[in-house]
Amino acid sequence: MKTSVLSRRHLFPLVGGAAAIAAVAPGSATADSLASLRKSPALKARFVYVGTYTFPGTAPGGTHPSQALGIYVFRMNPSDGGLTPLQVEQIPNPSYLALDPSLQHLYSVNEMTDGGVSAFSINQANGTLSFVNMQPTNGQDTTHLSVQPSGQYLFAASYTSGNFQVFRINSDGSIGDMTDNFQDVGNGTGPNPARQEAPHAHQILTDFDGNHVFGVDLGADKVNVWNLDPSTGVLNPNTVPYAAIASGSGPRHMAFHPDRQHAYVLSELVSAVTVFTYDPVRAAFIWQQTISALPPDFTGSNTAAEIRIHPSGRFLYTTNRGHNGVAIFKIEPDTGELEVIGWESTRGQWPRGMNIDPSGTFLYAANQNTDNIAVFRIQPAGRLRFSTLVYTPTPVDIEFGPFA
């Protein structure tokens, strides 16, 4: 399998550089997730999968050539959240990962000039991966993917070419035919033409019902809204076809609250979170709040990266590259608005990816440029207590598989 030369944001460099160390997909709120905040439960070990940018390329915003070889498979230590290595599945630039609802298959992007998506089967006994197939996306630098909650379709976003793809998932978990390829148009009108000269698809996901699909476009300052035809896999524009984000913001990732009534969009270029009231019937967004993810006294360069909501729905976390920290927010239960709790150093540089284990106990921040993952125990009031460091090359995305 030939690896194409990395191009994403080599042409459009990220704003800022790594500074000195400074100070989950959302699910339904459950009794277990609330209990995890009140005490240290007897957690079960899980298999954990880490996506990377691979050798010999240098990751976007990177400081040195990567030594990573593909997807890294670990076993979680339930006592401290530490990760024991089990396998390296070699595949080019699997920077972002997604699992199907049954946790039987893992999917990765192949973030290359000729973008692709790949499928793997998961050995339920030992967590190891076996390659199934790869499909081209007909897009450049495929940077994100997700699986429809029904497990019927795989969605992908290709950054440089600004298009969003849909694939049918076959009964054996392999990636089937492409059913749609939506080419976005437009560009941002803010002060950063180097990053917003064209559409740049950065994320694609559904709401909890799985029929409304959302494409976050950093280059065009908007979130596309489609209705998925479940029989054909075609994306049809919603009555209101997109939600506009403030000019020059550069929206990167978004997350839905477990209450199904609020959505949160993280904007990379201004390091801020925009809160929307969300109508799940009409798939409509109403602006409610925009709040900075940076300390008020921070003066360096920064780009925001990942956003996750705690399974309880009480807290929201984002990562900051440059500030090199996790921003911690309390979610107001009645309005969904955010209140800053504080910031926590990620003990490394350029925390691109971050995720929360399904129990809501541990938060993992992946420091791309220092080749480590910082593991934190989430406290009852939402703050983070450092637990351990895991050393692994060029970590990006972290996803949680079956119980080990």
C-alpha cells in the first residue's frame, strides 16, 4: 500500500507553534456515568485504539518526522487509565478512527493526498485488528469519519478538497460502494485567507437519531445540514441547509449534548466554543452563546483542536494547541450554556486529539509533538487530576473498543 506525501496544511500551515507547557462522542446520561463522578468504580479494562500520522511524514503542525507505523492497539489499565501496548496495525496516516455500534469493526481515515478510508475487524478476545478493505474517497486529505448509529453507513470528510463522502457498510463490516460525495463551496471572509481560501471539510457526524447529518467546514465558516435517505445513502439538503458560524472562526469539530437539545461547535482559528439550541426534528440551530477556550491572560498563538462532552452531560472539554492545555467547562443544566471551570496542562505539546472513556472516569489527551498521551482522572466537579503518561509516537485520535 503506497503512502502519498502529506499535503494537508503543509500548503496551509497551522497558526502558531508549540509553546512551553502551560497551566467523547456524547452518549446518553446514565447512572453509571454519574456514579463515576462520585466515587472510583470498579472499572472494566477496555481495548483502546490510537490513530496516528505515520513515518516518514511530518504531521500537520509537527516538529519532527513521525516514527508511527499505523494504528496502535492497547489494553486499558482500569486502576489508573494507563495503556499497555498489544499491536501495531500498519496502515498509512490513520489519523482519525471510528467504531461501529457493535464494536466489531474499526474504521480509519487515510489522510493522504489521495484520501481513503479503511476497515478492520476486531478480535473480541484480544482486541487485535485485521485489515478488511480500503476505499478511495475521491477527496484529498480525508481527515474525519464516523459511523451512522444504525451501522448502515460510513461518513467521511476530506479537508483539502472540501468534500464529504458517504459509503454503505456491508454485512461483513467491509466498506462498500460510495453512495454520495457532496462537494462544498464557498470560503470564509475573515482575516485568515491562508486557511479559508476554499471549503475545508473537517468533520462529519450525525445527531443521536442518525438521520440528520452535519458537515463542519472550517474554510467556509459553516456547518452543513443534510437529511440522509436511508435507502439510497444520499445526502439531501435540510430545509435550512446550514448553520453559519461567525466569520473567520474556522469551525473544526462539534458535539451534541445528551439532552438532544444543544449542540457545541469548536472553532479552531479563534479558539472558542459556540453553543446552539438544537431542534432535533427540524435539525435547526439557534445561536445561544460563544465563549473563549483560552485563559484571559494568554498571549501566545493557539489553535483549538478537539471537543468532547462528558457522558453525564455535566461537563465539556476542549484541547488547545499552543497553550497546550485542556479547557474545562461546566454545562448549565437548564440552558446548556457554558461556564469556565479552568484549564489543565496536557504535560506535552500540540494536543490534537482527546477523548473520554465511556464510563466517564478518564480523559486522554494526545500530545502529537511530544509523542505521549496524558491520562487524567475526571473529578466530581469536572476538574482533571493527572494520572499517568503513555509514550507512543505521534498520537492523534483515541477511541474505545470492547471490554478486555
